[in-house]
Amino acid sequence: MKKKIAVIMGGYSAEAEVSLKSGSVVIQHLNKEKYDTFPIHIYKEKWVFINNQNQEFPINKNDFSVEVEGKKITFDVVFNAIHGSPGEDGYLQAYFNLIGLPLTGCSMYASALTFNKRDMLSVLKPYGILSAPSVYLNKGERFSTFEIVKKVGLPCFVKANKSGSSFGVYKVYEEEKLAEAIEKAFDVDDEILIESFLEGTEVSVGVITYKGEVKVLPMTEIVSHNDFFDYEAKYLGQSDEITPARISAEMTEKINHLAEKIYRILKMKGFSRSEFIIVGETPYLLEMNTTPGLSEASLLPQQAKVAGISLSDLFENAIEEAINEV
């Protein structure tokens, strides 16, 4: 009997459109002889199953079931394709854990921790994981642009702390522009971090659990056509993404070791994608994504392809891993 897979997509953040693309790719590539797939769109105002005729059927949040033409449908596994809240920050992980429904990916705590950039970097610091010098601010907190620049220098990055796809990220060259960037970032999140600009080579490395083993995927070098790897560079083709990265074997080994170490320290499961900047011979961690983009053009699928893993195998493995966790 085929397993029923709910593919959740959408979400509450500005990344909803990206998530819809990821979810559609998952449905397209899952083996239709083994799985019946159900696209579930999750938004603040509604949770709905959308059938092939584009009809909407509301989800019963008590047990995450749906009634279609008088028949109740329940699911064997939920495939998480939501970037940002509530799919990448722990909320849905906690919900599905409470109702006892397997969900692909990491735990509630690992998800919440990695989504909070400053908390994750703080947790990893005692393990020798390097990151850019930074200043943390909460909304409403008083700050001195002079003191911030004194610590992080110029140019610097102002980042919404709990956001993805480079929403709420600004590169600042002059102290006079810093306060404005801070206020813009606070429009996205009530916590921000301001980091030193590190000039070097940016790379992204996927680490996944594949067939029961932690596997580091081939690394991608990112060459943005813009001032940094912003939304347009990520999703509108304004960057070169080179897999495998054009770095030495020694540096590749060093970053692979770091990425796997971080994955294990944080007790990760499922997909992850960590971003590093290499300055000289030293890699600095920028962030980790636990629900990375899953379209054919996204970084993790590119890396899996180079590793000889098809999208069908990648997605099926995530489902089987979730089932085996129960």
C-alpha cells in the first residue's frame, strides 16, 4: 500500500513563494508508485489541502487530517518544505511531535536554535567554530553607531536575526547609513546582529543524513554578481554557483570536517546547508539552513547531483529517515 505524504509549503514569512516552488519540486520527484502526495499550503489565515482542480479543503489541526468528499484522509509522513516560520523555527516540529506524526528534518530544538543566528553562533563558539565579530541588538535597545563601528568596522552587515533568503540584510559602508539599516532590519525581526564584513571566498556545504549515515555533500562556491549574496543573487540568477568549489583539497577537507562537526554538535538530522567565508586560510561560519531550497537550481540539490544522488532518492531518503525515527 502506498504511503500518504503531506508536503507542507508556504509559511508565514517572506519566503513563502520560494517554499511553494520547493514543495512543488518534491511532489514532482517523489516516486508515484510508492507515495501518494498531498500539497498542503500553510498560512497564518488557513491550512488547506489543494487538489488537482485547485479546490481547497481545510486541515483539521487536531490531528492534521483532511476531509475530502466525505472521506477522512490521514497521513503517514509530513515532508517539510517550508522555509522560515513556522517550518524552520521549531513551531511545526513541536506541533507534529505532540500529535505523533513523523516530519522530515531535525528536531524542534535544533530547528529553533539554528534559525536564531546569534544563538547558534554563540552555542558553537566554545567548540572553536569561528564567526565574524558582531554586535547584537534587540528592538527598542539604545545603541551608538560609533561604538558599533568601533567593534565591527566598515563595511559591515546588518542582519535580521531570524530570517532567511537574505530578507532584512543590508551592507553598510558609512556610519551615517548604519542607523537607517538597523531600523530597516527591525522591520523584519525584533532581534538583529551587525557583523564585520569578511572579504574572502563564500562557500556553501550541505550535510545530510543519508541511508542512516551523516554525509557531507560536494561544496558550492558562490560568486555573486551583486554586492553580496542577496535575494536576487540567490533566486534570480545573479550569481555563479560552482560545484565543486574551486578551493584546495586541504581547505575542502577542513571545511567538510567543520560542517560535519557542526551537524553533530547540534544533533542535526535530515537536510542542512552551512555557509562559510574563507579569509586566507581560515573559514568563518555565517549561518546554517535546516530547510534549504529544494528546486533543481537550489544549492543542496546541485550538490546532491554531483554526489550522484537524484532528487527522487534525496526526497525518498528524507521520508524513510523520518519514518525510522518513530
